[in-house]
Amino acid sequence: MKTSIKQLYQNTENFSDKDIIINGWIRTNRGSKHFGFIEVNDGTYFKGVQVVYEEDIDNFSQISKLTIATAITVRGKFILTPDSKQAFEIKADEIKIEASADSSYPLQKKRHTLEYLRTIAHLRPRSNTFSAVFRVRSLVAYAVHQFFQERDFVYTHTPIITASDAEGAGEMFHVTTLDLKNPPKNERGDIDFSKDFFDKATNLTVSGQLEAEAFALAFQKVYTFGPTFRAENSNTARHAAEFWMIEPEIAFADLNDDMELAEDMIKYVINYLLVNAAEEMNFFNSFINKGLLDKLNNIVNSDFAHITYTEAIDILTKAKKEFQYPVSWGMDLQTEHERYIAEEVYKKPVFVTDYPKDIKAFYMRLNDDEKTVAAMDLLVPGVGEIIGGSQREERHDILLERMSAVGLNSEDYWWYLELRKYGGVKHAGFGLGFERAIMYMTGMENIRDVLPFPRTVGNAEF
Amino acid sequence: MKTSIKQLYQNTENFSDKDIIINGWIRTNRGSKHFGFIEVNDGTYFKGVQVVYEEDIDNFSQISKLTIATAITVRGKFILTPDSKQAFEIKADEIKIEASADSSYPLQKKRHTLEYLRTIAHLRPRSNTFSAVFRVRSLVAYAVHQFFQERDFVYTHTPIITASDAEGAGEMFHVTTLDLKNPPKNERGDIDFSKDFFDKATNLTVSGQLEAEAFALAFQKVYTFGPTFRAENSNTARHAAEFWMIEPEIAFADLNDDMELAEDMIKYVINYLLVNAAEEMNFFNSFINKGLLDKLNNIVNSDFAHITYTEAIDILTKAKKEFQYPVSWGMDLQTEHERYIAEEVYKKPVFVTDYPKDIKAFYMRLNDDEKTVAAMDLLVPGVGEIIGGSQREERHDILLERMSAVGLNSEDYWWYLELRKYGGVKHAGFGLGFERAIMYMTGMENIRDVLPFPRTVGNAEF
């Protein structure tokens, strides 16, 4: 019976003394004169299975020399070994070579630095760390979909190529089919974008929010989950030029509904992970970030705290702590401030709301004090901000004023403004950077190590 | 009790005579002197609910004049009406206006052309047709994830920005942060891409397949689901510059396994849709494409046929039918040929395999006849090709020869070639264009009408 290694771990008893067939790649091979052990991993499960072979097997001497990464098919008997370190093993009747592996294989059984592994991004998912990271990434993505679909949210594919700039400020990548060497120019000597593919200048999106708002005003509950881009020249462990973002948007909803949704989503996803990636999470907890499981369990079991920005400034001002960035009302909170509030004061996730309007985007709803907006950031211990959201400005005239105040051309946003004229009820949403969430849930500290093939300043390899 | 309209339809009996609260937007309002009827849609369900209000309600005269698209909250009693056209209605105690709608609202209750509705893409999801299309789109996306996740596939986010060209031929969009007006040039007068964001020339991806292969050789079963791009100057009903693609890749697998996976996936997704979008599918069947449900049921209940390309050419040669493109071995099949085979000969989906190597991509596995490759296309009645896939060339030397024959620089593909040296076992995969699948399953005939905000030649609005 052909089976996967995942099935062997999940239905161990059922396979006892059965003849089975597995496929996989050799992780280790310790051959001696009369017998040997191969650890096989087939990619379906974090752990592999031990295969025992003895000298009476066909091609014994060839098998005992098989190198790491060789692809094999194993036919043999599944045997429970309750007295051993591993719970079971396969006693091989036949080992067939499916594809050989050159001895130059760079992922030999020894510790490699994460930096080195980035240079072999096509092979690193075969290592323990990256096999865990990328399976968790897949499971978290699915948990996000499941969370929203169970609640009747409509998954909306907002455009990647766009002629607008949702944040009004992001540094963007140009998208063009013009001949870069000899672009067409108009009479004034400017690039003639009417000759470009879309008849105008276009960029890669920084957010699908504005389009998601249009859909939320039809479906009430929608979410996006797709790639977004920043052409920021930031060579840090937390910045990538290309990353995935989740942006739910809900109508007939205010900032409180928005925070409730964010809290529910975070807890749902972490729970899903703890149940469906137990092996991987134990690995991260043991080898990548000690205390990770305590941290995540704490999140699942906490009621998140709520404070206003003004209260946060008050707490920071009174703090017996020297900050690098001095604290005053009107400033943007820095990571050191965010972490102090979440880690040292509340020791759990904290929503900070009602930020000064001048440090937030034009589309956030102006509060009655006319100084602050209905924005929220979720701060978590160990990281700082992980989610940013807001109630949107649904009042046509105030939105128009805000756009003009920040220098946006309202004609470019005609359709966004029009949404406010036709049943543009109160609505709200937030953005969760998918990679930052994965970093948080795995303890991985560099965004390059949670993206399959990261794109950062100076790097678009593979 | 606050509820959604979806819940009213799904648990109708439970709400009988209960006091309920719903939110939604007015679709029609027929007020008379002493009473009126409002049809409310809240976006959670294809259908709306009828609200009856009488003259004793607060603000009766204002309510009877409420315009289409006004957002309201209705408090009232839920009443079963077994003798009426609709199974239930809400007898309103209170109707509260949440957001007004200007009378210029362009989606009045009359038929609009699909062409016109494209010009108001921010409002069209509020129409019956597009509410159905975009909910189906969301459900199909989720069904795809569910299909693969249930089978332990790892969802792999392959890069959008890339320095390579997976097909070796696609017309691609440049991605750059260079000043297009005054780009830096090198001594030879060429653009100096070492000054660009990624230190080299980059494009938008046409396929994640090559990177997916790397992950399949670690996880055995992976899939991608993300946006892909073609800068083709094709102004047809089937071409968009930006579309989503699903690309599974499986290791220890040959072309037969690949076809089995494709057939299972198509059937799974259609079944999911028939169960979870029954209202929408009935709408499409009645108003968009008569016979749609028969067509889809036929697919779910058929065993897909299998023929080789050579057999297909034979069938076409003997056909008592005049084709626009004459038939001969070595030619690429045109849509007219594909449809003849699927619609008239087999009357069900047909896999065509083993195409001439010269009309297929370099990475497809060379058959022993050295003339054909282990490729497959799935042809379906009414459309023609909907899936294209292949077993991949896993033999290092033959792959190298094929790359050189088509003029690719093997150094650019060093990592792809290296996969063949380290346990590069037989593997296969396919690509499904997500929008083409949605068109097929809804009967919509223009790709612009299944993309929320389509990007086509000359168009990047919204």
C-alpha cells in the first residue's frame, strides 16, 4: 500500500506490521557492514521516517553508499518500536533509486547560517527550519481564508497594476512596456505615457483598500489577500519590496467592530496553527525562539487591551524609562514605544486608537475633536505594530477637504468619492502584513526567511 | 436579534415571528399612500428580502421616498408567507436611514449593458449579474484552496517580480524605479540597470512554475495561486494583462498523475460551486447561459477522455468539416479544432497529450520518440483549452540541450538546472487560468466581466 509519511504519523496503529510503500528523499544514511539506516523525508510531514535495511537486500552495497537528497522508493514492513526513540520504523524489502544526488549537494547534515541558506533558496525548503517555515506559511494562509469564508466574507482580487496610490505617499515601482532606452516623448519633452501599454503611467499597488471599500459597499464583508509592493530603499530585517497583505473591509461597521474582527482573526489563526502544525511549532519553540508557545498561548487567552493614543502618550511620558525618541503628543509611536506598552505595561496585545490626524492617512474618519482620526494599531509583545486599521471617512465633504489638505487630486479619486454619495454607510477595515504575522508566529527574525524567494533592495534572485 | 439575510434564507423556520434587525441597501422601493415595499439586499446573499412598511411607521412619508442604494437598518417582525411569491417578509417596526443615496445613482432598476457596467466597476458588484459573478469568484478561489489543502499540498507564494522569463517567450512588463525620463546609461549607451532597485532588469512574472518545481522537490505536493501578467497587445474577450493563475506541481509523479489531479480538481470545484452557490448558478443558467447547469453536471459525471496529439490530428483530418486553419501534424491546435474534438466528437472534456516538441516549452519532458513531449492540454466543450500541463524534463543533459536549442542562456537558470542534480525525481504540473475557469463556470463571455477591476490594453481605470 502506497502511503505518505504524514499518514504514518497520523494513523500509526493502523499500519502496524503492514507492507507499505513510501517515496521520499534521503536525509541521512548510516550504512555499516551488515545493515544500515536511512532517514527518509517525503515532504508531507515535518518529521521523516527511519528505514532499516540489511545485507540481504538487493544492491546492499550500492544502497549503503546512497548520498543525501537521493530520491528513493521504499517497499517494506511498518513496525512499531515502542522501546526506541522513534515510535516506528520501516524494515525495507526493497529500496529503489528514483533520482540520484551529486555529492556536491550543499545541504549536508550540519548547521548552516540563515544567510548562507538564502543563497540556495531553491534548496532551503528541504532543511528543517525552512520546511517548517513554509509549511506554516501555507497553513496560516489557509486559516485566513477559512476564517473569512466561514463568516461569509467575499474574497476580492483587487488590482496589482494601478494608476493610483492608495496611501498617497508610498514609493512605488513603475510598470511599463515603453522602450526604456528610447521612450516616446511629448512636445514638452516629458515621457508620453499615452503610448504606454495602459495609455497612462502605472505602478505596482501598495494596498487594495480603496477598491476593497467599493466591494464592501456591495457585499458588506470582503477581504483581499494578495501581493503588495514598496519601492522603499530600506535594507532592514523587516522590509521587503514584495510582500503579501490581508485587508478585510466591513460595512455597517465602526472602529469597535473592526477591532473585534482583528482580535478574532488573530486568535483563530494562531489556534489553527497550534492544532495543525504542532510539530513545526514545537521546533520553533525549541530551536528558533524559546518561549514562543507561551507567547502565542498568552495571545489566544487574553482579552486584548484598548487605549487611546492620548492615553498611550500619557503612559509613555510617565514611564520610568529612557526612550531614544522623546515622547510628545503628535509624534508617531516608534517601535520602542509600542513594545514598551505591549510588553512591559500590558504584557499582552494592545489596541491603540484615535491617533492625531496629521500622522495618519487621508481616508481615516475624522473624530469629533477634529484633531484625531478613528484609527487603530494593534501592538503585540515582541514586535510592536502588527495590524493597522481605521474607520473610513464616509462623509463626502470632509473626505474632499482631507484630500485637498494632503495635496491629492480629487479627480483621480472620482469613483472613491462617488462611493460616498450612494449609500456610503459607515465602514472600516485593517491591513495585516502577512510576512510580519508569519515572523511573529514562528519567531523568525528576518523577513527574507519567511518569503520563498524574497525581493529586497538589490536582490531579485531566482 | 441582528441577523444577515443569508441566515434568513438558511434558517427560515427558526426566525418565524421573531423580532429581527437587518442592515442593507435598498434595491427597490414601491411606496403608495398607506404602505410600501422595500427590497433590501445586504450583500451576504444573492437574493434580498422584502420589507413591508405601513403608514403608522415613524417618518412614513420620508421612507416612502427613499431612493435606490440608500443604506438602512430595519427592525421588524419576520413573517412566513407561504402563499406569496416570496417565502417570507419583514413587517417593519422601524426603518432607520444609515446613509442616503443621490438620485443620480446610475444603477437604477433597469437593464444595463455589460459594456456600460464596466465603466462603473466600483458600483457594478451591486447588480445581480456582478454580485453573482464576484461571489462565485470568491467561492471558486476558496474551493481551490480547500481541494489542495485537504490533500496536504503546500501553498507556495512564488515571486511576482522576477528577473527570468518562465516561458522563454512571454511579452513582459518592465518593473523599475529608474527615472524614465533620464535613466542612467552605461559607457555603451545602454540603460544601466545596476542602478535600478534590484541592480538588474526585472519584469512581472508570467508563471510561478519554475519556482514551484523547487518547492515540489522539497514538499512533494505544492500549488501556487497568484497574479500573473502578459503584456500582449491582444484586445480580445479572453485576454487580460493581469490575471490569476493556479499552478500545482507534484513530485514522484508523471503525466498520468498530473491528468488525474487536474480532473479531480475540476470536478471538486464545480461540485463545491453547485452546492454553495445554488442561487447564483440558477441565475447564470436562466439569464446568462442557458444549459450551463447541464454542461457542468456533464463534466462532473464524465470520465474525461484521453487521446494523443497524433490521434487528434488523425480525427481532425478525417473530420467531415471545413476548418479555417488547415490541419497537419506539427501545427498547434486552434480553438476551432479543440472545440470540435471536445464538443462534437467526445461531447465531454478531453485530455490531448504528447504534442510535438517544437510547439511546446523547453521544460517539458522529451518522449522516447524524440519528436513529442509529455505535455497535456485539457479541452472542454464550449471553450477549448482550459488547462495546460506537462511532465517536466528531469534529465539534466537533455534539459540543457533543449534550453540551448531554444536560445536560453543556461547561466540564468543555474538553480533550475541544479534541481536536476540533487534528487530531481520525475515531476509534473499544470496551469489553470483562474478567470477562464470562472468564465467557463458562469457562462460570462468577456474576461473583463469576471475581474473586479480588469487591466487590459489601454485600460487601468480604478
